[in-house]
Amino acid sequence: MHQPTTQPTEPQFKAKYGIDAPGVIRNLFFGGIAFAAIPIFFPLVKIGNVDIDTHGLYWSAGGCALGGVLMLLYSLFGKFKHRDRMLRLAGEWAGDEQVLDVGTGRGLLMIGAAKKLTTGKATGIDIWNAEDLSGNNVQHAMNNIIAEGVYAKTEILNENAMNMSFADNSFDVILTNQVIHNIYNKEGRKKACLEIARVLKPGGVAVISDFRHMKEYKKTFDELGLETRMHPADYLTTFPALDILLVHK
Ligand SMILES: C[S@@+](CC[C@H](N)C(=O)[O-])C[C@H]1O[C@@H](n2cnc3c(N)ncnc32)[C@H](O)[C@@H]1O
């Protein structure tokens, strides 16, 4: 385990947390344009003896564009409200907690938690998949912790959620947002949940947020005998809708 020794590349006064799933947003906008173009250029498509009116594709175009806009709004505004909700759901903060942010990306949850700490420490782990978040790399996470003034209370590590190096019972609070679904097989997602349960201290809380597979995660924690509670998504601030699972050990 080590803390990367990277330093910020440029003086930066405002942290930037990136756009989530930028490729998906781009595809939704391209899809919208493609669906809208068909009725403009080919209002009637003839297949055999059948004339097909393509104007209905405007609905598909609108759906794609709306999806792209809502995802963008989440990245630009909603995710900060969602972060605050997750931190509130973690319970009362004493300031001395050991916190882990699994899949920290550019540090959204890690930095939010660090601001609540006095003697505690927030650790962020990630493997920095480029497609999951724009500008997703350790340097941008480092720039953000410096810009937000929490360098002394944070640590950034290159670690996989499925195989963490931490000792059992290491963290009082574990946070993870939009991460575990990026593990594309069920067994891997289960491994990540088992790792979270392993490194969570007895008496600690994990706040797990994602837009799919949430019942699967809950089942894994339930089977371990941990106390779980699902909180439905706030549809005004998250898109895709992000449910939150609270796990108490
Ligand atoms: C959509 S981003 C969310 C980042 C951050 N949690 C946030 O809310 O801003 C998903 C993050 O999960 C990370 N990730 C994906 N699979 C991972 C794994 N197996 N272990 C650790 N991090 C992972 C990606 O690199 C990416 O930074």
C-alpha cells in the first residue's frame, strides 16, 4: 500500500468532479440526432408494398436526448446533493472516523467525508477506468483534494474493490457511489460486497449507492447477517435513479 506521490499539475482553485459515463451521454445524444434525422430525410420508408411513416421516431429521439440531458444534469448538479444525502445517511459524524470511499474517481465522496473529519482519515480507492468518468485519474483526484483543502486528511490508493489490502474491521464508514455495477459479472460484484463487509468495523456503516443490482448487493449483506435498509432514489437529483443501501455491521 502506498500513497501516490503525484502533485497537482497546475494551480487549481476549484475542484472538478467530471462527467459520469461520458460515452453513454455522447451515445444518447448521437442516438437522438440519428432518430430525429430519419423522419426528416425519410418521412416514408417503403418496405415491399408497405409504406412506413417514420415520424414516430421523434419520440425515440426525444427520449434519447432527454436521457442525455438528465445524465448531464446529475453530473453537473445532482451528484453534489446525492453525496450530501449519502453522508447524512451515514449518521452522526464524530470527526475521528476512518472512512473508505470505494471507487472514489475524482474524490467526490472521499473529499465530502474528509470535510467532516478532524482527527479521522478518508481513504479513496480506485482502478480509474477511463470510460466511467471524464478525466478519471489519480492526478485529478489529487488536484481536487488539494483544491478542497483536505490533503492532510485523505489518502488515495490504487486498489480494486474486489480485492482490498486492508485488514479486517478497518473502517467506521464505507461509501461507494455508482461503482459496483461496473463489475460486469455477478461473482465479482459479490466479491466487492464481501470485501466491504470484511473491512467494515463492527458498529460501522456502509452507504452503498447504485442504479442496478441493488437487490443483489442487499442479499449478499443479508446472508452475512448484517442489518440492511434500502432507501429509494431521490428522482429529482439522480439520473439514472440511485437507490441507497445502508448496511450496519
Ligand atoms: C461513475 S464513476 C463514480 C466515481 C465516484 N464514486 C463518484 O460518485 O463521483 C465509477 C468509478 O468506479 C471505479 N471502479 C470501477 N470498477 C472498480 C473496481 N473494481 N474497483 C475500484 N474502482 C472501480 C471507476 O474507475 C470509476 O472511478
